[in-house]
Amino acid sequence: MFFCIDDNRVMEKINQFTNHFSGFWHSLPVLGQSLLAVVATIIFFYLARFVVLQRLERIAARTDNDFDDRLIHFLKQFLWLVALFAGLIWVLKINGIQVGPVLAGAGIFGIAIGLAAKETLADILAGIFLIADRPIRIGDRIIIDKIGKHWGGWGDVVEIGLRRTVIRNTDGVLVNYPNAVLAGSTIKNFSMDPQPVRARIRFQTEFSANPALVKEKTIEAIERVEGIINGTTTVVIRSIWDDEQGHLLSGVLYEARYRLEDVKTRTVLRSTVLEALIEVFQENDIAMAALPIRQVSSA
């Protein structure tokens, strides 16, 4: 019974507030109602964007499934469009403008704009697919096709927008990829799979070097490098024959393979590994192969 009384009081308070607000609303001029509608739309946008979606984002980050992460990222990208469209319709209705003919005219206008700006629309549609399918995420280390002669290759995803995706390459340059170009490119994502990425280097020693000693010292040198997972290094002989030229190589061609704790350190660790190999080969008198010298005699 007490719960019923409390519920009735709550409903009375709600009805009183609704009646007061309705009276206040109808007492305003059309301009005042329009301004209030704009302010209410802005407040709704900021509450939804910075309160509701941020809390949902923190909840989604604790789940194993990434579907909720993709959904929230999608909502964050499109929320401002929804708020803008809803606010515009609201203001039009306040001013007594029929929404139907406006929407029909907007549709025709939209078709004309779409034909004139099909590249922009292609970027937006590609952005929707990138957000929904999520082949890349913010912070991922990826490698993609180059744009032009200079930019492309390795980089970290900084931002995924409706029209463009921002990638910081390994030189620290921010590259803005049109989403349509990115969606049509071959993307290698090195951060999506939790399995450590494998890297490799090749080198040649003289034929006189003991292969067992070369393999042993190579593994020791590589696994001393910080950032390489111990126990993952293997060394194999790739070849002693140049298939293209049809003759023996100048030495034995080896390939060392190892896995990285962090793929973003790949280039730096490659340099460190090469330095370690040079040092260990010098310490153990393992001679590196030299290119054959050809003497050209002039007649």
C-alpha cells in the first residue's frame, strides 16, 4: 500500500512538472521555442557523447567480445549526424514547416550532391565498413600499400573517421588515407593476432666457417637481445647456389628467425641483432662472405 502511495505521488509530481513545462513552452514565441530546441539538442548530444557512451565504452573494454567496441565506435562517429538531423526536424516543425516536402527536396538535392561528390560518398561508405568490420583498430601496427612514391608502408593507426583514417608512419609523419583507398588496399595487421610476430634476417659466411658453430653463436647472440622472446630463434641454411645467375654464391647463405615481444620494435631490434652478429662473428673468427672481385683487363 505504501508503495502504491509513493508511486501515485511520483506520478503526480511528473504530471505537475509536465503541465508546468507545457505551459511555459506554449508561452514562448516561435523564436524562443526554436532556440530552446537547439539548446536541448546540444545538451542531449553532449550527455549522450560524453556521459552515456563513455560509460558504455568502459564497460565494453572489460568484455572479451569486440562487437560492443565496434558498435560504440560506430555510434560515436554517427551521433552528431543524428543530433543534427533531429534538431533540424524539431526546429522545422516548431516553425510550421511541413517536414515531408522538405525531406523529399532534400532527397533530390542529396542525389545531385551524391553525383557531384561520389568520391566523398565512397570514402564515407568505406568508413562505415571499416568501423563495422573493424579490420584495423586505433593503436594497431599495420602495413599497407603506398600512396604515391613516398608514404605508406609501416604505421600505427591514430584515428578512424568517416572520410579519412589517420596513420602515423615510422618516420612520425601523419598520413591521411581516404577510406575508399584504404578499403581497397591490402592491409597487414600485426596487432590483431596475440601470437608474437616472427622476424628474420639473412647473412652469408665463408664456406670455411663451421655451420654448427655459426648456428650456435647466432642463436646465442640473438637471444641476448632484449625484446626477443627466448627459445624462438632458429637458424637454417637457405642456399649455397645462385639460382638466377646459375653459379655458387660467394658464401653460405643463412637465415635466422626469431619472434618479437613487440612488433613496433622490429626495425630497431633488427639493427641491434645485426650488430650483435658482427661482434660475435669477430670474437669467434667466423668470416663473413665477401663479394667476388672481378678484374677487367683493357686490351
